[in-house]
Amino acid sequence: MNETYPPFFCDTLQKEGFCDTAVRISMRDVEGRNMYCDDEAFRIIRGRLAEYDSPAEGIHLIDTGNYHYMSRIFTSFLNEGYDLLLIDHHTDMKEAAFGGLLSCGSWAREVLEKDSNLRSLTVIGPWKHEEGGEDLEVKLGSETLHARVYRGMNMSTENVPLYISVDKDVMSTAECITNWDQGELSMDELRELILKLSAGRRIIGADICGGISESDPGYDSTACEKNTGSDLKLIGILKGITEG
């Protein structure tokens, strides 16, 4: 959406050796996209992504958490069974509002209910239990994190690939600054969590969201620098497991 990442970000990714090519796709001209994505915005955004080969593959930097529904659009390009791992301070499993509009708070529920390729959805990061799904405990050092595993009608025992979606609001403000309430994870803990839950899996794609935009309170050069640093660290983690 190009409201969070500085203009030099793509150049930085290439200069630091994270990738050979980084593509910046602006959606600023698309109406009906902030927090909620109406049908016309969905059509336009998906159409632009469809111009690229295998749009779901690779690592995607989405922008602030307002646009986390982009994960729904990216995964809609997958044409095989997959598991979805969502690491987020919120479940994003709310009922759709305003006539069923896709939103940053309902996109995971829509994937679960409408994507026939989805085999399972694991949500980890919220600090209180949510209804539905099965409880899962993940040991992280001396701490135990609680997650919910949601399984659809198409759950399979085969070793299907994994798509990973990370919202940086799962981390503390010492690591990054977002425009939503945040959790308490450190970057090291998030790294351990990702490595543990993705071990032995083929990673089919990943995305990162979370930050503050130029129009948000608290946006300044310090927050921008901190968020850019956390993005680069997360890209390094995800790059390591997608290429490993």
C-alpha cells in the first residue's frame, strides 16, 4: 500500500543482499481499501498482483496492520492444499461487518470459511483464549504461548506446504511501533517461534505487516528507523526458512 515503507526500502533490500529483485507495488490510488476492502478494491488489487508470476510465493511486505487482509488476497492465488500459520496479537477472526466486507479483522475467518485449499489455520500470539478451534501450547524458552488451531472440512494428513503471515504487533514496542495495541514478544522470541513452527515444512509464501503510516500519531524518523530495522530482521528470518 506504500504508506509505511520509506522510498529507499527496495534499494536497501537489494543492497543488503536480501534479494536480487524487490518489486514495489503501489495501491494508493485504489479507493475502498483502508482497513476494509470492498469488492471493487479486491478486484483491482488482485488484478494487479495477477500480472506477476506466482503472486503468493516469496516474501510480501504489506504495510500497516490496516491492510492485513492482503494475506487473504495472496493466499487466493494458491492452487494446492496448504496450512496457514498466523502470528499476530489479534486473531483476525471476527465476523465480517458492513454487508460482509473483507477487513483487517475478519480476513482469517474468511480464509477459513471460503478457501477450499486451506487445510488448517493456526493462530498464535493473542494473549487470551478465543472461542472455536483446538488449544495448542507452544513452549518458548521458559514461557508457554497459547494458540488456537482451526481445522476445516478439508483437513488432510499429508505434508502440505505452509504459508506464514506475521503481524509485527505481536512484538513489544521495544522492537517496533505499530498503529495497533501490541504484544510482548522480542525479536529473538519471534525468531524462535517461527523456526519451531516451520521446522521441516516447505514454505510456499510469507507476508509481514505492521507499522505506522505517515498520517498516524507517533510517526517520526525514529519510529521509521526502528520499523525498517525490524522488517529487515524478519525478512532475514523468513528468507532463511524459505530457502532452507
